[in-house]
Amino acid sequence: MRNIALLIEYDGTAYGGWQVQKNSSSIQAVIEKTLSELLQEKIKIVGAGRTDAGVHAHGQVANFHTSSDWDVRKLVYAANGNLPVDIALRKAADVPDSFHSRFDAVARKYVYKVITRKAPIARNFSAFFPYELSVEKMNEAAAALIGERSFKSFTKYADEQRHFVCDVTKAEWTRLSDRHLQGDGHLHLRFEIEANRFLHGMVRALVGTLIDVGRGKIAVGDFQEILNSEKRSLASMSAPALGLFLEEVKYEFDLWE
């Protein structure tokens, strides 16, 4: 049996999330169906991150076992010819039999995009917040996220978590330079956060709260107190799913060499 890793990109707008579920279509189910038909065997894939409904990915990683002898380049080409337009395999590679896309990951990077003007073309990939925002205050607050600490204040699914400690190595807001989406006082922003693990709903809850810092509804010092409180009720509402991307999953070795 071979173990094959996949690098996957998708627009999550039309799906109920990554994971197979009963009442809505999922990215995992669509890819499994396509691969099963191509390889003429039952294929089960395991993803590195279980993105929610409406969340996108540039760099989701998954793996599956197969008895097929298909060349991985041929597999990518054939699969992309059969997958819907909103899902694509970017790469595939043979990996050690013990490799597990989720448990072997050492870091994950998420990106969240925000726009402050109504923008029909960007509406599925950037969350619209019609406010004046202080990027400087948002970055000052985000600096408090760096390090190993509890993020219980930013997950509403506390009963599903074994523990709440994550080690965040990057959390930063930057201005994007798209001339169609910036100017006249409007901003197009990118929030990038990287950690060894993330809690369910953590990034969207962080973004929603940091937006309120940028609006002036929450002081930078109060953001630190919310983080320390471990009370979800003190943080803001979660930002919409449509602005969130699973950007990259990192491992101790290069999967695609």
C-alpha cells in the first residue's frame, strides 16, 4: 500500500465544511468520490484541518492509502479534470506509510481578509466591515497573542477541547495594496496568524474581537484582559467564515520534494 499526500485548494462557499457530514456537501466527500472513481477502489482521505462551512483553503493537506500504481502527476491531472471548479489538487507526493496529515503537522497558518467598503467582486473572500479601523491598535492588541497561552476566551466549543493552550508564533495585520479595494479612506486588510494548533472557531473569534479594538469599542488593555479571563462571553462575536483561509500546514520535512 502507498501513502499519498495531497496539497488542496478550495473555495468553501458552497460547502458545509471540509469534513464529511450527513446534511450538506463537503470538500472531503467530493475529493473522496473523485479519487475512488479514478482509482477504482474505496478511498478515504484525512485532512490536516477541519475547516468550517464557508471557509477556504490555499494549502490544505490530506493523505490517503491506496494500492494503485498511478503516477502522482497523472493523478493530479486526472483528478482536476473531474473535480468541480471550486476544488483543485495543487500537488501530490508519495510519503512514508506512517505519515498522518493532521497529527504530524507542527504548525498551521491561517489568513483572514477584511475590507471596509462594499465590494461585490471580493464579497466571497473578504469580510465587509464598514468602519474606520486603526490597524496600529489592532496590531498592538495582536502582539499579546504571541507565545504559549490559553485561548479559552476565543472558542465557544469548550466541551470539545482537551486543553486550550496554543503556541502562537505570528499574529499580524497588514494592508493589502489592491488599488480597486483601497483608497478614499477604505482599507483591504490581511490578518495572518500561525500556531502549533488552533481551537474550534478561534481565528474568527480573535478577528471579531480585534476588529472591535480597531473600531475603538475595546481598548488594547481590555483585549489583554479578555485573553487572560478565559471567558468567551467577554470576547466579541465571531467574524464571518467567508474571510478565512487555511493558508499553509507545516511539517518537519518538505512533503513535495
